[in-house]
Amino acid sequence: MRKLFAFFTATVFALSLFSCDPIPDPVNPDDPNTPENPDNPDGPDTPGPETPSVFDIAVQLQFNGAAFAQAGIDVELVDAAGTASYHAETNDNGAAAFQLLAGAYSASATFKTAAEGVRIVYNGSNPNIVVTAEGDKQFPIELQKVESKQIIIKEVYTTGCQNSAAGAGKSYSNDAYVILYNNSEMEADASNIVFGAIAPSTANATNKFYNTDGVLVYENDNWIPGYSAFWWFSSEVKIPAYSQIVVVLFGAIDHTQTVAESVNLSDPSYYWMNNSSVSAFTHAKYSVSENIPADHYLNGIQINLGTAWVVANNSPGIYIAQMPSSEAIALAENKDAYDTTQGSSGAQAIAKFPKANVIDAIDVWNSAQVAKSKPRFSADINTGYLVITNNNGYSAYRNVDKEATEALAENKDKLVYNYAGGTEDIEGGSTDTSGIDAEASIAAGAHIIYSETNDSGKDFHQRKVASLKK
């Protein structure tokens, strides 16, 4: 990850560069005759009260013991009684200047930013700011760094639906999509997002990546399997705060025109994995509506043999990463570096995708094959799995982080409860235990924060109806 800031080891305090809230002076000490001085009504012959001393102090933000060199961060000081607060912004070296009366104060600062799909919060406090005539005039705040994913997989719909018009028991699965969501209060840049599929394509298939001791060969290594193809956006893509984009995997058309139980994926705001960018992907399920603009086409590069991206409808294993497309292309083209654990043939060889770039993943198992299935991601990327039933229009939908969502002040009176969209009433089904109906709450103007535990079984549930189904 790129370094966000330049850190300086020397602490520099430029007090003259700051504006802050000065302590108000109730009198004019330079003019004892002033009528605003009620304690000296008789003029200069009667001495007035002594003016309290005000001291210049500086608060220095630090990270890992060095100056946190970032300008414009608001630093707040609160007096011991909690009755007054003072604010100043940091200079280029991360120092904020104040003019304060002698006394005890607490200081705090928070800085939020985002980089490469990760939301980063630096937060710190110092409850021991004691200002005296002879004491320290420089005080540190040591910041703590907290990272969370900014861009997450909100929903995966690959399982297909019933096709009643074609006859009893017939199904349809050309309508797959993935929703990416900005799980933060800051705009997210998705331009360098790369989509990958884990191997084997189904969780119940023979998985030669397991050693005889039952541990994945890449469990403690720096890569995971890159299988079938990599995909990336062909233009700049920004996702506003608490918003989403839809990426269509195969048919970016209105599927409801032929299959009533399906979904309409022809919205011009949607993105599409353009099969013509991978010459071998000639499967008939690829199609695109004229409504989808060309700059919403994703480009791809093939890794294995096949006529379509190998994302199983009954047990998809998908991950997203932040990586320039040039690096994804280089990975796919460097066949000498392929892993051949699964096999050396063109249909089995694997490109080693670096774990450091992965920002989210989901592992889904077919409800009819759970006993034969095994996790495909190493534990540092994803633990657990979601069980899903095929061909019923169900989707893997992310659960709401109840505490974080309810803590957003803007959500007051906008959250919709008594969620009834799960499938807990069927064998092997699941639901969102937060009780918050995310889609209904969003429609009411709420901002949703979704669960992030890196455990597909805890982060997702089987939703009764795919969220794009109208």
C-alpha cells in the first residue's frame, strides 16, 4: 500500500501559523478607564483586578513516535470541567497551537482517509494536558491506526432462478451479477479493482491444494489461486459514500423479457464483463443491451481454457483486489510462474495472485454438497462459508452491522426493522440476525454499514429474492 504521508522525526512547532479560539478577555487591561471595566468605576486611581495569564501551547500529533505530518486536522481541547472546548488545525508538521489559561485539559484528534480500497482512521487522545506558568508547553497525541475495507462485496447472485415458462423444474442462470458497495462515509475509487475466481471452481470438487496434513499449500504463503480469468474496469469508477455499483457477469440484458422470475440487468448504470475482450469467451450466455455504455465494459484476460468465466452458479468463490490492470495482465501472461498443483494442463494451471492486493472475498457452498466441500481461501483472506440452494433466485447478501449502522446520527428514524427477506424458514437457510431490512432502510434514506469479519458464514446470509429483482 502506498505511503499516505511523509513522517518527520523532528518536531517543529510553528505557533504563528495558527488561528484558534482565544480565551475571551472580560476587561480591557490596557485602559483602566474603560466603561466596560465595572470593577474600576473610579478611574485610574483605583487598581482593577489582575488579568489572568494566557499561555501559548502546542499539541503535536504523532504516529509510531514520529510527527504525523498532515495539515488541516482538527484538534480539540476540553477543560477539566467539560464546560469549554477549543479548536485549532494542524500545520504541515501536524502541530496545532492554542492560547490557554492555566489548568487541566484533555486533547483529541481524528483523521480519516482512504487508499486503494481501504478506509483508514487515525485516532488518538491525551487526557493529561496540564498548563502552568513553569510547566511544559508542548504536548503529544499518539495516534492509533485502524484499517477497514472501504469497498466490499455486498451481494453475489449466481445461483439462477426457476424458469416456469420452460416447464416444471427448468431453471435459468445467465443472469449473474455482483454488487460492490462503498462501506464508508468517503467516496471510494474502484478504478483499479480486479475481479478474480478461486480454484477449484466448485467447493466440492477435488482440491489438490490441500496437503496430506489438511492444510492448504498457500495457507502461509503470499498468494491464492487465480483461476479462469481476471477482470478490470476500462474507465475511472468512483463509488459515492454508502452507495453501490452493479457488475454483470454474463448477460447485461433484461432477462425478465424471456424469464419472468429473472432480473433486469440492462440498466445503463450497470457494468458488464465484456467477453469480446477475451477472444476465447464465446459462450452464448454472454450478451449486452445497447443501454450499457461502452465505458461501462470491463476488460479481461484468460488464464485457463474455457469459453466463459468459471464462476460456478452453485458455489462461487470470488475475490476482489486493488491492482493496476497492467499487473493483472502480467500475472496472467507469466505462464512460467503458474502453479501446477491442480495440474499442468491449460485447464488446470493457476496464476499466483498476491494476497496483499486482496480486499474482500466470499466462499459459497452448494447446500446439496456441503459434506464434500472444503474452504478454498486461506484463513487470512476468508474463513467460513455460506450455504446456498441453487435455482431458486436466492442470493448471497451481506449482513448489516447493527451497532455501527444504528450509531450513525443521520439514520435517526430511517431504519426499517423486522427483516423478513432471509431464508431461515427452509432447511439450510439463513437470515440477517441484525433485524434491519437493509434495502428498505436505504430506500428510506438511511446509510447502511455492512458486517466485515472476513467470515463468509457470518458476513452473508441466503436472501430469498435477489435485491435487484423488482
